Amino acid sequence: MLALLWKSVPDLPASRKNGGKMEKYILEGATGSWEIVVGLEVHAQVISKSKLFSGAATAFGAEPNSQVSLIDAAMPGMLPVVNRECIRQAVRTGIAIGAVINRVSKFDRKNYFYADLPQGYQISQLYHPIVGEGSLLIDVDGEEREIGIERIHVEQDAGKLMHDQHPTKSYIDLNRAGIALMEIVSKPDIRSPAEAGAYLRKLRAILRYVGSCDGNMEEGSMRADVNVSVRKAGEPFGTRCEIKNVNSVRFVQAAIEYEARRQIEVIEDGGKIIQETRLFDHDKGETRSLRSKEDAHDYRYFPDPDLLPLELPESFIDECRESLPELPDAKRQRYITHLNLTPYTASVITADHETAAWFEAMLEYFKEPDAKIATAAANWLTSELFGALKKLGRDITDSPVSPKQGAELIALVADGTLSGSLAKQVFEIMLETGQNPADIAEERGLKQTSDTGAIEEVINKILADNQDKVEQYRSGKDKLFGFFVGQTMRAMAGKANPAVVNELLKKLLAA
Ligand code: ADP
Ligand code: MG
């Protein structure tokens, strides 16, 4: 049908131009520079044991149609009852993005006919959403920007259709029907694919910290509708197209790239953008038209007569606020000011709550972790542990090494028992055997020695064996110092304290 009249879009050069303070992401077309404008509508499945208006379970992966109440199946005469927990999660999420919480919100019916929607309408909140304006801070290449959030409303999810390959049968699974979703609508403040990616990652991190959505895009518990338009710098917003249901951060970025270039090409060829709904085909890396605005449904929204307006007592909102954990921005700031971590390391560790919790569990092992210990722990976590986990294909929640073991390793380096290189060896063995670092160091004799007598003896022998190099060093070839360090370390199987080696070598070479 409408499929693919588009030739492949031109590969317009992209650049980041510094127009004022912020760097701008610009696409260079034939007629000049274009700016991308993006707004995201994210559907986030609420973490709750039961559905928005029924007691049916929400667990992922159950037998089809095994989690469907009479309400979800829309049997006549069934009445919805709001699930307090879903409301609580939406309010907590709203507070976490610094948003206005509306003391009164209302449910509306969005009417349409489809086989995955037995009621014939979706209960949503069009006119009076539960959460009003808020915002998110994103960071792209060290530049911070605030992205506005228009609103969050709660609504029901629909069921799932499965179609037989041979188009003879379709199956309906209503397990998902009636599960609570939060629709989180951004303002059109996003200006590049990278910013869209940063926004989604930050939003996902916050949802996970709050515990209101697991943010799992592959399982569909977080999906994005991507609104894209283009304009010449300084001009009003252009007409947008909406790309429906994109289910990974990478795809969102690719869809924006493609769609922006497509729109520029249409406009530069003398055409006009028509407002339409499109889909992203990730195999082909392109967007395709689904329906134009003229074909858009008239949903005939009206207030749901089965549900009273939702009135939230102040005490309920306070309770929601008090239940929130420390959020990523606050945590990151605390790491920078109190633990002296670099902004970059602080960002990496706070990017997801599991890593931050792991790091904090590691610090708990120290009575009073000072900045030096915190930095050592943070650096080890983000380089050694992350590296090892990547190789093992695991994530931090199933790390073979515990936070306590990691902390012990850092402590052994801090008190001089292990050098950096010995610590690496010990860590390798920890990964293989799960043993504690102190036991490994003890059993395998991997402790560092600061015994000056023993080290001096070794150095004297090396100097005697390398008279020529000693002469060269003394006549000004400073670079040879590294050679002597290397020889000494090798002779001592890497166990000599490097600081002591340096000091003794300087003394003996000067003699
Ligand atoms: P609708 O109610 O038709 O869905 P909204 O005004 O609520 O439209 O906007 C939906 C989404 O589209 C929001 O995320 C918003 O930021 C985004 N949006 C609005 N105008 C534009 C535009 N010109 N270009 C890109 N995105 C836009
Ligand atoms: Mg919309």
C-alpha cells in the first residue's frame, strides 16, 4: 500500500554548532541548516501486583488469558475500582520529576473498536491528568540541559494480538488488558538524537530508582512515541510526524535521524510535511506512513461515568514524597561534594540504582570512608569490576564478587598489603574462585613487601649485573630508570612495594 515510495534519504552532514552557549545539533541540507525538534510520549508500565481497575495479576510471561478478571474482559455490569498502589506510583513518579501533583484528576473514556480492547474504550486521563508540569536534567557530552515534561497521566493497557503466519487465525491474550500505564509526555524541547537517548536513559533511571516501572524496553514495559519535526533556526516549529511504539533507545535515535532527513528532503524538494502517524521498521532503518491526520480516529473522549474524580489528600501526597529514595541527581551531587568523585565517575555510578547501591554497600564496609577510599572504590568499580562483568556478560546484580569482597580488596591496597598490580592478580582469582581477597593474598603469597633489606639486596644484584646501563644512567640517560624498576619488580615477582623500589633505586643509583 503506502509502503516505501521513499528513496533512501540523503546522508546530510550533521554537526554540532556553537550558537551561543549550547552546542546545537544541525543537519546541513541543500538550502541551509536545519534543526530537529522532538517530543517524546513514553508509556511506562506501572509496577503493581494488580491492574489499574481490577484485582487480576500483572506478572509478565504467564499463560495467555490466565490473568484476566471479569472487569478486564468487560463483562456487562462490572465496575472499575481504582487501585491505590497504581495511583501512588504515578504520584511518586511525578514528585521525582519535580512535577505539580494535581489534587483532583479525572478519568475519561477514549473510544475505539479493536479486538484487543473488549470494553470498546480505554480508560485514560485526557482533560485532568494526575501529574502536571515537571522536568528532567539530561547530560550530553558533559553539557547539561533541562527537558520539560508536560504531564503524566495514568491509563489502561490493551490486550495483545498474535497472528498466525498463515493468515487464518488471530489469537487474543488479555493478560495485559487493564494493566496500569503512565504516559509521560515531554515538551518539544529535545533537539538531537543524542538528547532523545539521554532523556530516555535518564527517565528510565528515575523510574527504576523510584521503583514505579522496571524500564525494560525489550519486554515492552517502556515504549516511546516519537514526535519529530524540522525547522530552520529561529523559525516556528514545523509540522510533526509521530512515530509510534518504538521499543529501544537505539531505535528511537535511529528513527529520529531517518525521519528528520526524510522531512528535510520533502521540504527541500518543494513538498509539505503532512501530520501523520508513522512506524519505524528497524530492519530497514526507516519510517513508513501508517495513517495521516485525516484518517485519525475521533476518539469521542468523555468523562467515565463509572469513576468518581480522583481526589488526593495532602497526607497521601506527603506519604508518597517520604517514600522516595535519594534520586540520581541528588546522589550524584553528594558523591561530587562529599566523596570528591569526579562528575564523570559520579554520573557513571549513579546512572542506575543497582550500581549506586553496590557502591554504597562497598563504602559501608569502611568505618569512615574518606575521599581517598571513595575514589579508589569508585575507580575500581567502574574500571576493574565493570570490565570483568562485561567479559562475563553479567550485570552488577549478579556479580560473582560481593560489595564486601570488593571493599576488602580496596582496603588491602589502601593499607599497603597489595600493590595495584597484585590487586589485579588477586581480583582475577576472586572472580574464578569466589574466595576473599585476604585469603587469596595469604594462601598464594601475593602480598606486597616493603622489606627494604630484601629489596636493596635485589637491587644491588641488578646494578652489579648491568654495570653498562648504570654508567649510561649516571651520565644522563634518565629513561633507564624505568628499566631498573622493571628488573627489580620482575626479580621480586611483582611483590615489591613500588614506592620503596623507587626510593631505593634513586638512592643506590645516585651512590
Ligand atoms: P497530541 O495531543 O496531538 O498528541 P501534544 O501537543 O500533546 O499533541 O503533543 C504530543 C507530543 O508531541 C508531545 O511530546 C510534544 O512535545 C510533541 N510535539 C508537539 N509539537 C511538536 C513539534 N512541532 N515537533 C515535534 N514534537 C512536537
Ligand atoms: Mg499523542
